Amino acid sequence: MMEKEPNRLADAAEALSIVDPLVKWIKAKRLETPATLFLEMHRPLMPLAWPAAVMCGTFIAPFFGPDYYDKIEALRDPAALDRLLERLAAHDGEGGSGIQPKEK
């Protein structure tokens, strides 16, 4: 049996702690539909996301702060995309997911 890498996400709770802020931001901006389409469209490229993020990290990290590698840790978990899409699809009242009529 292969041992997990030490930096790999340990459990689902830790993975959700990475995914939750992203979901809250997307819902606050009401971008559920475009985000879902974007993520589904790029699903075949997910195996390349982690190596690309690490390779470009020295150039990108200054823009995302000192915890850049913690932020991209979810890219190593293949089920993280599914969790993110499930959270975006959930209608839990944390943001508007439907079109609300304007009040006059």
C-alpha cells in the first residue's frame, strides 16, 4: 500500500476549509453559473493544474501572498473540483443563485 505524501490534504474537513472561502466569494458575486461552466469546461485539464501552479509559483506567489502554496493545495486533490461544484450547486441561502426581481 502506498503512503500518502505528507503535504497532501489529510481529510475532507481540511479540503472544505480551502474550498469554502472560494464558494462564498463566488456566491457573493453571484457568479455561480459562469464559475460552474468554467470549471466543467476545464475539468480535463485538472491533472495539469497542480504542476502548472507549482511551476509558475515563483512568479505568481507575490500576487497571492505568502500562503500561495496553501491556497493551491486543493489542486492536488482530484475530488476537490467535485466538492466545489457540489457546494456551488447547493441552494443554502448563502447568496443569490437565482435571478431576483428588482424592487421599484
